[in-house]
Amino acid sequence: MNLYKIHRQLSLIALLPVLAWTLSGVMHPLMSNFKPRVNQRLAVNKEVKSADQIQLSVDSIMKINHWEDIASFRLVTIDSAIFYQFKRAEGNTYINAKSGEKLMNGDIHYATYLAGLYSGEEEQKIDAIDIQKEFSNEYVKIARILPVYKVQYKRMDGLWVFIDVNTDRMTYATNTIRSTFQRVFLWAHSWTFLDFNNTFRLLILGFFITISFLAGVTGILVYTRYRKTYQRQQKSRVPWQRRFHRTLGIGLSFTLLLFALSAFMHMLPKYTALDKTSYGSPAQYSQEEMIFDLDTVKGDWINYQPVKIDGINYYQFHFKAGRGISKRYFHSVSGEELIKGDSIYAVQLAKQYSGLSSVKSITEVKKFANEYGFINKLLPVQKVQFEGEGNLRWYIDTQTTFVGAIIEDKAAFSGFIFAYFHKYHMFDFLGKKARDTIMSVFALGNFLVSLLGLLMYINQKKVTKKRRKSRELV
């Protein structure tokens, strides 16, 4: 079998996957145009609080309600009233910090309140509120957090807002058009129709990505080998499909190879990827352990919650620091501050989750950059790097005890390749619109190359069929 036939056979095998990938690749930048207009950057529950605003202490509320213990607590603001949000085995309980009155269906009330702030819509426009316990076409995996409340509004665009009442965040917002595009994209690009077995899905994807890469390589070899022959051919005798297939194919061949290579490298770490959503650090606190005098803490603090560090109870206070927050830790009995408490707590959580013990370094990360990108969602986090092969890095959100990312050298390299040669972040300096346009042109070009190849194959089959008929007539 000659090189041309090998290229043709490989291309036929990869044809439908490449058409699906490239067409959905063109769709992906378009989806950003269908994002609902919401107050994404709104700072919620970030008001400075003081002991004067809180008349009831945590231990007194526990005593009144006959609670033996709680898992945690923090403060939330609903319509200018301050509530304790207690985390207990049966769920969240909301108690007014002044009156001690319990807010019935507190999570629903708070989700409704937050959804109104983020969406700018009135409560009367809410069509339904449901608990979202798993990822779906509407609530995709990049949102990261589960469970959340799905708040649907009576609007022409069918707005859905997803609220995490435990962090005050709007984790995701979508509408009917964007959700439809998202469903088609995930089906055609990531092949979510094979999600019933993720290993099988990745194997099938890996097979067709490899075939696509080899089809691109053989296409380049065919062109370079027969280039002089092509140059001697009269253009009028070469079908237009073949001429354009050659020209576009060789011109865009590097983009196909980069798309395929980066996709394959991005996919490999997913075979052994750890489930970041499965990590948490549950604790229990008795009534006696919750006795604390808020007046001992000075400064513009926003919120506070209990944590255990090396078996000792501390309070993690959040202080206003410019547009962000800083965390300081105070002993629950003496009120003494634990110096570098956030780093110490992050190391404890990282060791607990990973089972590793030898820490190489710890760094606070306050903005998305490099290997810890926007897709990881959580900020600020502590980057805990362990010694050993791969330089494993755990990014820990000490406010929620969630894991933002788990990265080692190989995964970081594959992430870099994917970001720069699949999503073309190398063109970020031109602006998002320019980058999206370049990416769409490359994807559309490869779609046309594949489509022209299909037309060539169909025409060749027709010619072969005519020749057979002519021979039969003779």
C-alpha cells in the first residue's frame, strides 16, 4: 500500500470525528456571546461586622436549641439582617444573630436572596428552585461545586442561576440558548454520550485523536513527496476539490497536528485524575468549645468560623484587605493569634488529603495565572508543594477546605500545551475576540479540508464506478 492510500484510509477513519471536533470547535467561542448578563463580580456578604451587631453568642444559641455539637458556622446577611449559618448533620440552620429566631427553609431563602443579587431579578420572577446534586448539560463540570441550588427565572431567555449557599457564590449562570450550545459542544467535542464509562470514552477518543494525527502527518508526507508532480500538473485538469484540499491542507496542517497533539496530552492526565470534589475536612464542636469573646478581636473583620489545627480549636477570621480578604487565626480560649495560621492550616489539609508528609514549599495564590488558571474557580488558595517525583502541588482553599487543583509536572506541561496550542492563549495579548477569531478560522479551515477530502473520495468512487460500467459494456 503506497503512502497516498495510507493517508486516504486514515483520513476516512478519522473523517467523522474530525468534522465533529472542528465544527464544535468553531461553536465554542460563539458560546461566550450567549452568556446571560449577570452580576458575576458582585461582592456578597463582605460587609464589615462588629460584636455590637451580634447579641447572641454561638454557645448561647446551642444551649437554647439543645444542640450537643455543630460541624461549623459562619455569618450571612439576608436583607440587611445578620444570621448565623450553622452546619449540622441534618443540613444548614439559620438563626438570627440578634433575636435568636430560626429562619424556616433557610437555604431556600438565602439562595433566593443571592440569586436576586446576582441576576438583578425580582423574587416574583422565580419559576422554580431545585437542588442540583450532580453535573449536567446545564450545570457543567467546570462549575466545580456540588450541591448547589438551581434558581430558574421566568424570562424569555430561560435564565438559570446556580447558587452555593455555603460560600455565597454564584457558581454558574446559563440560559436556554447557551445550554443548547453547551450540550451540542460536549456531545460533539468531548463525546459525553460515552459518559456511561469514562475510561472507555477516553480510550475511544485517544484512538481517533491518534488516527487524526497520523492522517495529518501522512498528508504532509504525500504533499512533500509529490510536490514537483503537482507543480507540473495543469490546473484545469485537476478537480477544484483536490486543488483546494492540497492548498488548505498543507497550509493548516500544523494546526491540525497541534490540535490533535494538545488534545491527546490534555486527555492523558484524566485517566489518573483525582476527584477534587471528594475532599473535605469535617469536624465537630461542642457547646463548651464554642465559648468565645468577640470583643478580643480588633479590626475590620467580615466573617469568622471554627477550625481545628493539630487538634486545637481556632477561629479563622476574615479581615477586609483592599478588594480581597486576609485570614487570621485566633486560639478559641486564649485569643492568641497563630502566626502564619493560614499556611499551617493549608499544610495540615494537604497532608491529610494526600497522605504525604515532606513539604517543599508553600505559597499564597491570590490571582489566576500559569498552571492555576480561571477554570479552577477558587481564590485565594495556598499552594502546598511536596518533595518527591513530579513535585506534586496541592492548591487548598482554607475557607472551604476544598481542593482547587492537584498538579504535578507532567500535568502542568500538558496543561500548558493545551492552553497554548489548543485554546491558543499565546494570542491573549491580541485580546479575547482576536484569539477566538484565530481559533475559529483554524478550526473552520480544518473542517473544510476534511469536507473537501470527502468530496474527493465521493468523486473518485463515481469515476471508478463509471469505468467499471464502461468495461462491462465493452
